[in-house]
Amino acid sequence: MLFNSYIFIFAFLPPVLAVFYVLGARSREAALSWLIAASLLFYAWWRPLNILLIAPSILINYGIACYLKRIGHSNPAHARVVLIGGVVFNLCFLGYFKYIAFGEQALNDIFDAGLPLTQVILPLGISFITFQKIAFLVDVHAGRIERFTFREYALFVLFFPQIIAGPIVHYREMMPQFKVASCRFDAEDVSVGISLFFFGLAKKSILADPIGRVIGPLYDHAASGVPQSLADAWIAALGFTLQIYFDFSGYCDMALGIARLFGIKLPVNFNSPLKARSVIDFWARWHITLTRFLTAYIYMPMTLYLMRRRAANGQPARRTRDAKVATFLGLLAVPTILTMLVSGLWHGAGYTFILWGLLHGLLLCVNHAWRLIRPRIWPDTASYNRLAAPAAFMLTFLSVVFAMVLFRSPTVAGAAMLWKGMIGVYGAAMPRAILSHLGPIGGLLVQLGVQPAWTSGTMFVGAAARIGVLLFIALALPNTLELLALYQPALGVKPAGAPGRLLRFVAWKPTGTWAVSLACVALAGILSLGELHEFLYWRF
Amino acid sequence: MRGPRAFLRIWAGSLAGLGFLAVAFNLAVDPYEVFGTPRMAGISLFKPITKNHAMLAKTNQVARFHPATVVIGSSPIHIGIDASTPVWPEAMGPVFNYGIPGVYETSTSLRILQEAVATGGVKSAVVFLDFQNFFSPEDPDPALLEADRRFRSLPDGNPNPDSRMQRANDMFLSVATAGALIDSVTTVALQRRPNVLDLASDGSGTEADFIDAARNDGMHDLFAQKDAAEAVRAAKLAPVMAGWRGPLPDLDAVAAIVAFARARDIGLTLVIAPHHVDALELYWRAGLWPRVEQLKTELTALVAAQHGAVTLWDFLDYSSFNIEPVPAAGDRRTPTSWFWEPTHFKKQLGDVMIQRMFGRSAPAFGMILTADTVAVRNAEIRAARRSLVCERKQPVLTALESPPTDRCVRIETPNRPT
């Protein structure tokens, strides 16, 4: 079931909420049990077989967690073996369903093995669920979770607002909330919840989907070997960056909003990443809970292991500003690139995703290296922050846009073709109609090498205008979390100490003006559901 | 501050009220002609948005119109044939234009004819055929497309079980979507514009887009743009046809149309649609003209087997209508008389064809193809092309200023049906 569907908005969510509140008024336990049942229905709606695929994995993880809890303190070595077994089980589970066909394809490509490709039904949200289960086992092993019941564990894994596309939550940030949730109608929670939900719906259906329809053919053409001109290649790159930005931002808002209707606050997952001034900053704003997971469970353990090994070998084991290149490579570049390789693979089983992850790993290494080098060549941090900020923003933005081409392209060759187009290898072309209406400027453009093309001027102008509007919204306006900061829309979000004039003026409050404005936003979002469009992140 | 409970009350009330207004507005404007809401001057007299929803609009229109004659074809017919022109014989009226712009295959004509006949009262059908469609095998889609789901019957003639649901969905999407609301607002906004695009209740489209384009860019650009597209199309079709053996693709669709019409005693006229010489020359140069001749021959044989119950008209030739000169590049004033561009003829030419086919007097344009005339017709067209293209010293074509390289009229015998 999609959040942006009539069936979810009109047939699923209202009765689930109504029953939840009615039961909650009598018994909190009954309300939470109802929430688990509703989550199962939500998960099974698309394909009931999903439940049969995911249920054994949930049961096995619960069993491993119980065992870990029992032996944790008495036999640490055995517990460690059990933990590793549990993690391997989860990775194999994910690997089989998500990567078996890609692995066979890769073997065929490299060794011409001629393996038949295994057709596997991919359980929904398997990547998210698997990471959450791994985090749970690690937390139980580390003693961060001491008490849990099967119902609590089931609620943690299955809670439907976040089951399919995150955020990736920790047990310790969810269960305390469920334990104190009133499970009754709370006008403030519902007001904040519906506001978040319909902001998200509008982002998805009004901002993200239309630009997706514009850029789709450009990627298809590039993948089929048709060269793209400078303008078309940039429309494709910028358009997709903005499509996935508003798509994922919209999804995150909707997930936050739905959870809030049940009195639960999810962690922040998306915080205006295109405003980032470095790639490190970008990853602290984009899919924040994934970055958190990768950092805690892959990057840090790997770095610690490498530091211990270097220390054991008598090599420098700390990353300081005076570190040698070998130390930088060994302790920072290697774990960073490997972690981002995992990130790429997690996003999709394909060469383009692997390269996308590696490219971001490389960008992060360059960013880290610059952080180490910069104080030597530009010691005044204050002036650096003031003067270099615009350049840092542009460089980050262009890097992200450039990399996003890989994320969307069906093939690496298609991405390469678009990259060539972006740097002008295939020349520049504009619709003949636009050039002829530009008068002398059109003539100048032709003299500069811009070729007149028999393409639609209306579509060209429409795409450029849409990209301009979306960029303005993404870069210049406050985000949803900032708008609702007074009402803590997500875990850890607090009002800015000194909000700007615009934010003070537009900050969300339960007023009549906001109620009518939100009704307009909600209506626009609902009316835009005429065609169903899947969230991009649901495929991961 | 009123508090969250008041916020929720105002929000719910506003949402319901605004939703009701949006639905009522869409229903009143009816931008896609789904409901047949009476048109209101200044609000919904013209329906420019139907341009992108012709199948949806016309399928609903035809059910309300109950035509005696239906004209079927692709975008040239949608634009170039006026269903309400007085040149139609009175006995054939009312006439409905069921021409559908966009991707079009000959089998679609059968589906449209079935749909029109299902409304009751259709006595005659005029089906225009695009010769290019016969050079590319159709790619049958096992799943019913949206338009197919809307039709009352399945391709085999049985009732379509999906029709009611699709039509209910059409109605819902026509009143309760943002796209419909935007289109309703656009419809109202464009009413005062001169030369606004429209779809008449008899299915006839207007030429407003071409009039605007001719005014802004000139006729030469219109021809040149279409020439470029047709050149690409011809280049794609040529290799498909190079190794083709047997009857041409799509001929079975025509046979099905004939069989359907005869089974229901519907007078059927098949028409090979006219094209400007630019388009004809492109297909000559792509080596496809033998296939055009093969098409005419095979269609003639098919029609001859009906013993006079079906008529086949051919307007694909080098008559004075088809070879009209195109104004020079940059000339935005000089109009053409008969063609907007190589594949789309003007309503004036549409009227000439209607008069020629169904009237008592008309200029000599096109002819009825029969087993006795088709060979002569093909030979005459070759001679006309030699006279026009090969022996002219000055280029006469818009975008085809290079001389022909095919020794002009050397014709290879096409592969005959085995």
C-alpha cells in the first residue's frame, strides 16, 4: 500500500486511527496490538506472500535476541559468536533476495559463466527491515536493550509508518515512546501529524512526480545510445536530483506525520541536503538514519579494527592533522570508501549503484583531506567560512548532481553519455522556436555554436521553469522541520534559537490561516493522486 | 491562537468545501467533454484541452451524438475533415468525426468503428488509411490499453466487462484530479483568446494550432519540421519493408473493418489519405514507393472481392492539390491553400474530397481504385512524378532541395503475395 494512494488515505488510515483511539481509551495494550495487526495488513496488502517471507526472519531474530540477552553477561565469547551468526543470517537473507540475480549477472558479465538468473520475489522494504534487525541484535549484545517482549519487538519491526522505507530506527528510541504513548486522540499530535503528512503528499505528487515525467525520456534516450545536448543533459541531471529530493523528502514527512498521528515521533531522516556546503554535510542531511547506521555499524567498527591493527604493527593509529598520506588512506579513505560501497549496494543491486557509492566515497575522502589540509593553507577559519561558503556550496551541489546521474541511469554507459552531454561533448542545442523568438540573443547563441533543433519549445521552457521553481523551494525556503519546529515534528528537533524573519513569519501554528492553507495543500495533494507514482526509495 | 481542536475543525471544513468547489467547477467546465455539460460563453464554449484527450472526449461525444455517418482516421482527419460542412449530402447526416490524433494503427480504426456502431444508428463509415501504417507490423499489446478498456465491446465483438469501470474512472479523474482542475482553469482562461483550439460536439477539430504556428514561424518551417520527422520515419520503415514477403502488414485490419461493416450492412468507403509531395518524395527516396503501389493493388483486390459494397478512393497522387508550392523560409504571410504540412491537409481540401466522393460535382482529384484502374493509376503517378521532380530544373520541394538520386522512376517489382 502506498502512502500516496486513495486506498491508504481514505480507506486504511482513518479506520485504523479511529479503532486505535477507541481501543486506546479503554486499553493501551489492545491499541498497540491493533497497531501491529494494522501494520501486518499494510505490509501484506501489496503481496500477502510478503508476510510469509518476512515472518520467519522476524521470529529467528527474536529468538537470537532472546538467547543473546540470556547469555550476554555470562559468556561473552559465545555471545559474540551468536551475534556474528545473527548478523550473517540477516545479511544472507538480504543477499539472497536482493543480490542473487545481480551476483549471477555479474559472474556472467565477468566470466561469461552463462548462469541462469534466479528470479526471486523481493520482500518489500527488506533493506530497511534487515538493517533495523541487525541494529537490534547489536544493541542487545551491547547491553543497550535489557528488556523486551515479542509484542514490543514485533511493533518495533512492523510499525507501518516506517516499515517500508524508513527511517531506520533504533529500538531504544522507539520503545520508550510506545511505553508512555497515551494511544488516545490528541488534537495537537493530530494537527501536527496531518500537517506533516499533507506537506509530504504535496511534495511527492505536486513537486516530484511531474519533473520525473519530464526527465524519464532523457535517461531512456541516453541509455539507448542517443547523445544528449548540453541543455537536455543538465535538465536530466538537475531534474532527477530535484525529483528524488522532493520524493524522499515527501516520503519522510509523510512517515513522520503518520507516526505522529499515533503519538510517536520518528527520528529526523532528511534535512535540506541540497543546502549542504560539503559532501560530509550532505550525508549528515540526506537519509540521516542510514548514515547513522552505516557510521555506527560499519564505518566505526572498521576504523577501530584498522587502528588496532596499525597500533599492533607499530604504525601511527590516529588521524591527526599531521597524519601522513598512508595513515590518511589506511584509517580514513579505506573505511570511507568501503562504507560508501555498502551504501551504494544497499540502494540497489546494480553497477550504477556501486559506482554511485564509490563516487560518493571518493568525494568524502577529498572532503576529509581538504579538512586536514585547509588549516595549513587558509588558517583563518572565520574568513574561510565567510568567503569560501558560496564556492563550497556550489562545488557540493554540482558534485551531488553529477553523481545523481548514476543513481538514475539504467546503465553506466547511459550515465557516461549524459555526463559527456553535461560538459558539452555533444554540443548545445535549443528548440528552433525559442531561438527564433530570442531575436538578436538567439542569433548570438547560434553564432556561439548552439544548434537549432526541431524539439518542443514549450516543453523546454516548461522543464527549465519547473527546475527553477524546485531549486528555489529546495534552496531558499525553510523546510518542513523548520516550519513545525515549535511542535517537535521529529525526535531531537527543537526550535531554532534565533529564527530568521521569514521563519518567524511562516512558522506553523494551529491557527485558522494555517488550517485553510493546509486544506489547500491537502486538496492539491489529494487531487494529484489521479495517477499513482511509487516512491523512489520504496524500491530499495 | 485558536488551539489544535479549532485548527482541525477549520481544516476539515475547508478541505471539504474546497473539494466540493473543485469538483463542481470541473463538472461545469467539463474540459474533456466527458459529461456533455452545456457549453457557456466565456467559460466553456471552446474546449482547447481536448487536444490531448481526443479518444476520451470523442468516445463520450459519440455516445451522445448518435451519428448516421462516422469518419475515422488519425490526426489529419481530426483536423482536416469538417463533420458539419454543408458539402456532406443531407442523407448522410448527422456526421461524426472520430479522427484521433497521436499514435495510431489501422486496427484502431476497427475498434473505433465498433464503438461508433455500438451507439446505434450508424449507416455509413468513411475510413481514412495512412499508407505509412502498412509498412510497419503492429505490435499487439496483450493488455487492453486505456482506450480499449473504455470501449463497449472487445475486439472479438463480445461485451467489454471493463468498460463500466473505466468510464467510472474517467468520470472520477475528470472531476477529482489536479490535472482536471488545471485544465478547467486553462479552458476558462483561453476562452477570450482569438483563434482558440476547440473540439466541436460532432468531433471536428479546429486548425488553431496550425494557424498560430504558421503565423509565428511561417509555412516553410511547418513543412520543414514535418519533413524531418517523416524522413526519420521513412528511414525506419525502409529496412522493415526491404525483406518483407507476402501481403503488407495491417491489410488484415482493413479486411476486418470490411467484414465488420458488411456484417452490419454499413456502407463503407475506404480512403487512401492525401499527402503533400514532400512526403511522397521522401518515401520515393527511401525506396518505399513500390510498396505504396503494392498497397494500392492489394487494397483494390480486397475491395473487389466485396462486389461493389465497399468503395476505395485514392488521393495519394501528384495532382495540383498535392504539389502546391510552399512559401519560402522566413515568409510568415503567404498562406498555402491545401496543406498545413506534408501530412496534414486543410479543411478546404477535406471539403474537396467529400464533394469528390459523395457530391455531384467536384474538381478532378483522386479516383476510385478498381481492378481495372489500379495499374493505370500507378503508372500515371510515376509519370507525374517524372514530370514534376525529375524534369524540373529548379527544386520545388521545401526541405528536399537536393536532387533525387534514384534515376527518378526506376521501379522494381515488389514482392507479391505468395
